[in-house]
Amino acid sequence: MENEVTIRIGGESGEGTISGGDILALASARWGYHVYTFRTFPAEILGGPCMFQVRISDHPVKSMGDYADVLICLNKEAYDRNIGELRHGGVLIYDPSDFTPDQSDCITYAVPFNEIARKEVQLFQTKNMVMLGAICGLFGPPLEAIIQVVQSKLSRSRKANATLMEKNLLALDVAKKYVTEKITKSDPYLLGPVEKADRVVLNGNQAIVAGALAAQCRYFSGYPITPASDIMEGMAKELPQVGGTFLQAEDEIAALASVLGASYGGMRAMTATSGPGFSLMTELIGLSSMAELPVVIVDAQRAGPSTGMPTKMEQSDLSFALYAGHGDTPRIVIAPSSVANCYDLIIQAFEMAERYQMPVLFLTDQSLTARVESVDRHIFKTPELHERLQYNTNGSSSNGHHGSYAHEQMLVGAGTGAHDYARYANTTTGISPMSTPGTGSPAYVATGLEHDEAGHPDYEPEDHIAMMEKRFRKLATAAEEMPQPERYGDADATIGVIGWGSTEGTIQEAVDRARAQGYKVAALHPKVLSPLPDKAIQEFINSVDKVIVPENNYSGQLANLLGAKYGLKAIRVNKFGGIPFTASEILRAIEEVR
Amino acid sequence: MTQTIINPTPKDYKSEVKPTWCPGCGDFGVLNATFRGLAELKLPTDQTVVVSGIGCSSRFPHFMKTFGFHSVHGRALPVAQGLKMARPDLNVITVGGDGDFFSIGAGHLVHAALRNIDITVVVMDNEIYGLTKGQTSPTSPQGHVTKSTPYGLLASQFNPIATALSLNVSFVARGYSAKPKELAALIQQGVQHKGFSFIHALSPCPTFYHTFDAWDAAVTPIEAEHDTHDKAKAIALALETERQYTGIFFKEERTTMDQAAHQQVQQSRPFDIEQYMKRYA
């Protein structure tokens, strides 16, 4: 296949498998290709089997690929674990000193990685460079593209020195020469020169950090948890540089509590966690909803229940995100589907939190946190932001932030009318103007108790009814104001696919392939799951004969929701082993519709 | 428009919301002491936030004219710390009871002490759970018979002052609600203290555990010569549990985390997404 190849590298964590794969992805992207990666992490901190797969193509890549076209095994265990993922007729590259493959339906290239690293380069750690050199020689990425990336990586490394750089370059060069001279290429995979493009290469967690910073998030608190810790580490590093503050909390309860404190102080604030931490936060989600404090909570889903599989993906927190908390608790739930989406929708998450004064839960998953994609650079623009509805001291409200946060000369403010200010004014949109401490606007008490419009505790039935309706009215306002999801595929489709979260690209690829085979098929992928875009979903359901709902979970959480809300009897396709769907799995479901 | 009061009196901090506390509750004394302490400091009500958790004493913010955040059980400290980290210009005072700070939220006390964020905490300790009508608390004495310990409390008694001292809290004091003037002075000094200040306020519950008489007898002012930098002596005083020493046990000036964090921020620049994304090009 011209200008497209999916390469999988299997090895031992710590021997450069992942870093080698990262270099390959980055170099290919800089060279002008689209990339999309998938990786697994071992449970062990040091050592343990790991795998890196990168799909490299001259056209936009929507999924990780059904199979690897090329499998590079750095040891026997990698071969045993990954050979099943190699396409029939694909290329197996291995070191004959490690093992002899018993597979016959693939092309095999024997490359003595170990010997080249040990004897010719005389530095065993360059084994991943030997591998990269072999890839360059066999499949086309120019050595210069790899060298550039290695140089820039090494220049930032503490271990860098001239000898190490020299050895790395030598390893690349020797390996490339080796395969060029010793191996007769009999496979069809070759990447030729393509036009350079203005793209950036990053993963989902990195895009979330960029988006949060662009959305003016200036307070972050979190507690380390796989696979969300990168977000915390990114914010810890970046926030002080842009005038924000960061706090590593003692637990996830404290993390969300402190974020609510910051939000009360007028800051855009967020936390990021995974299932177990999210479980701990539920009481405070209720407080955020009740006290009407904006907050963004990222849940990077991992396989559950309980501690589950921290390094594996699952889409199994949807029901929890929709309902977490006691009582009737309005919240917004957003699920991005791609790295680009992690950026633009996290900005949207902050906008919605501030506009509707409620918690926004942002559901990614392990595969998206670590998925590296090449993304058109132009989507990373300074967003247009809107302040939360402010209470002005003249009694009006506006979307401007006028407080200077300075002590100035005000000694005692809010002398009259304190607590008379209707913080929870029962408006037609449900949105009430907020006052921020230290800005000259009147004081009020934010409380988790049911309260009247002034925020005073109030248990009268009619007031509870009025305030409950007011809080839920904000969801109706949000549903009206938010963009509707767009249908992908045939307008006259008979088969529909509804998905959510990180599966969008894979579903679209399956739809493309099914349409190429003559199926009439379309997909809908709502990004906002609370409030649901009722009209778009209902129209979509009504427009097709059958609806497939593929989900990476056991119980079919979206299918359950669509069944409860719209009476949909979906064809459920559930995959819950901790690994994302491939397009062919969804294609098969389309083909099987009767 | 908010009005500026140049010379506030304690009354200027009192909201129109009537306290829900039982007649004779110690918390009235703490509330009045707080009004008085804040008035002495001329703290602007609109630049002051009183944060609480859940419990009788945690209704406190509603009775004040300042900004308030009545959060959930046990979480007043992390709420207050987040607020102060984000808005170091604000005066942040955290209030609540022994259940909030020594039971459900006890874990947060450790980290508040380590961070030394410039907030003040006033713990109204009545040695009982009042809002839930009379169950044992961490500060209830061993053997105490309550609705949840009908055969007497088997656990030993929590020592708030000794704990705060061992956690290296940078300002540790005790007051008594029946002596609001002295308590007001402690609150005033606690708020003035740069760092995490911990004020243990004995605040009896006349309904479920009447300790006025016992505390009237046990409360003993720390002698004036006490060196508030002498931690060993402070701990010795704290461990003398037959007495309830009042006054400042210990204080020291240390860097506060909010200050340190905002010093880092001094060099900050506005965020520029296009510049930022160059690292991924």
C-alpha cells in the first residue's frame, strides 16, 4: 500500500520501545504524514511487556488500524503477544538471536538488533535506534527526519552528551545500511515524500492542558492517578507561568473541594482524575450543583470496577457521570472523541461551567489520554471566552469581570443589604448573577443546604420546588444554546451507528468502508451527553431502520440511556477487554444487521 | 453599591439571619468573639470569606455579613485553602466543629498544617455531635456514655492542641466561648498571623453535653511568661489534660504556601496558545 503503513513495536518496558515509537510518530508527522498511535503500558513500573502502534498515512487517520502491517518484535514474549495482530501477509521483523518465528503467512526480515547495538555501536541502549534505522531503510521515513527528533529530544535530556548522540546516530546509520544491503524487500509498504503540512503532534492529555490554559483556567488541584496524572503535572508546570496556582491535594475530595473554593473566588478552576478518584468526588459534585459553582472535572476513564485495570481503557463511567451524587443533581457531561476535541471541548467545558454555573464532567479514556495524533495546527487558536454572569453593584448584571481584586481603600463593604442580594435569583434562564468576594459586589453565602433566592437556608416545600426547577432550567437553557451533533454518512441511511467518546474516528472509518461496500449507513456522535441533544438524536433514530451502539463497556451504558429516553432498541456492540475497537469490528456489526 | 464603614463595630459583622443554635449554646460566644475580633482588625466584610463544613457550628457563615461558603461535612479546610491559593488577597476564616475537623475532615488538618496556607481555623469543640443529637465525637472523653456509646466510649480522647503542635501548625491557641473577650483577642491574632492559625474554641453544648461547669473549673490561662516559641513547653501544657490551658501555646513565622506560590506567579506572562503549541510542532 502506498504511503500508508501501520507499524507495531512490541518489547519490554524500559528498552526504548515506547520512546522509539514516539520518535517514529513525531518524525513521520514532521515529515508531513498524518499519525495516530495506540500503546499499552505494563502494570509494572520498570520492565514488563509494552507495545506501541503507529498508523502513518498521507491521508487523515481516524483509527489505530485493524491490524499491524509491520510487526517488530524486540523479544520472544513480544512475538507471542502480538503476532495475532499482524495482518496476513504482513511483515515480521525480529532478531534471530531472540527466537525463530513459527509463523508462515507473513514476510519475515531478520535483523540482528542486539548484535548491531552491542558489537557495532558498542552501546546496548541504542537498540531502539537500531530498530528505527531499520524502519527507515525498509519503509521510507528519511533518516534525517528521525535524527532531527532524536537531536531535539536529547538536547532536552539530562543524560545528553556528545558520545551518546554520536552512538545514536551511528546505530541509526548502521542499521539502515544493514537492511539496505542485506534484506531483499518483498513487501508493499513504502512511505514516499509528501507535502509538508502545518500540524502539531500531541496526545489527549496534552491537548486538555493546552485547552484549559487557553480557556483561562487559573487554578488546578488534583491527586495523582493513572491515566490522568499527566494533566496534573502539565498544569503544575504551566500554571505559575501564566499567573495561576496549583495545589496537589491530599486526596480527590480535597482536590475538588479546593477547586470549588477557587471557583467561589472567581477563578476558572478544574481537577482531573480517573474512576476511583471520581468516586470520591461525588458528594462535592452535588455541592457544586447545589451552590451553583462552575467547575470542570476531567475523568480519564480506565477499566473498572474498583481499582480495575489502571492502564487500560474503558467507557464505563458514563452512567456514573450522568447520575453521580445523591438527590436530583443537574450537571453537564461532555465526552471528546479525538485529540483535537480534547482541546476545543475542554474550552467548551469551561464556557458551559461558567455560563450554567454547574459541574461539567469531561469524560476521556485511557486510550485517548495516550493517543498521539497529528492535528491541524490552526485549530489551536485563542478562543473567545465569556465571563460568568456577574452581579454588578448597581444591581444590574453583566458578563464582564470588573473587580480588581485589590484591597484598595475599601475597609468594610456590603454595609447594608448584605445577604439581601439574590444570589440565586429565580430567572427565566435559571442563571443568576454571581457576586465575587473582593470585587466590591455584595456578600452572600454559598451553601449545600436548600436555600431561598438570597442563599438563606430554606426548607419550605414551595421554595424547594422553585429552586429545584430553577437549577434544572439551566439544563434546558444549555440544551437550547449548545450546538447539535452532525450526522456523518448517508442522508438516506437505513443503518445508524450512535457512539460516544473516543470511538468516533473508528466508527467513521467503519461507516466509510461500509458505504464503499454499498451499505446505506450513517453515524451520530453526540459530544454533550447531559443535556442530551434530544432533537438530533430522535431525528437520527427515526431516519434509520436499525441503530447500532458500539461501546467499550459491558453493560451498554449509552444504549441503556437511549433506550430509557427514546425507547430505542439498539443493536448493542460491547467490547470491554481494555482495548479500543478497530474499524473492522464495527464494520462487521454493520454487515451483520438484518 | 456596597458601603464603606470606616470604623466598624462588632454589630457591622452580624447578618440579619437569626442563629439556629439552642439557647445557651457556646457557639454564640464564639460568634460574638468573631464579630469583635474582626471589628478590631477592621476587616472588610466583602473581602472576607468565612468557610464552614457541616454541623451546628458550621451554620456560622449565615450569621455573618461577610461572604460565606457553607460547604459539606469535613471539607471546610480544602475549600478554604483552594480559595486562599486562588485569591490570596482575601481574608479566609474557616469555622466548624470537632466532628468536622477531628473526625470526617481530620486528614485535611495534617496537610493544612504542612502547607501553612494563610487561613485561620476556629474549631468550636463541644466534645459531642450536636446536630445529629448526641453521638460521641473524637474529643469525647473515654468512657463517655452517649446515644452511640451506650456502654461507654471505648476509644481514647483526641487532643486537638497536642495534635496541632505535633503537626507543626504555625499558630496554636485555645479559647473558651464563655470568655469571648479573650477569645476575640485570639481570633484577632490568629487572623493577623501569616500562616495557618489554629484556634481551639471550647464551646459547650447545653443540650447534649453540658460542660460549662467542668470547663469553668478547668480553664486556666497560660501564664504570661510562656515563651510562644517553646514547642516542648507548649506540648507539655497541651498534655496536661486535667487543665484546659487557654491562650497562645505556640507561634512561629514561616513561609506560607500561598505567598510562595504567588511569588512564582510574579514572573508570569499572559498565555499565548500559538506560542505554547510550538513545543508540539
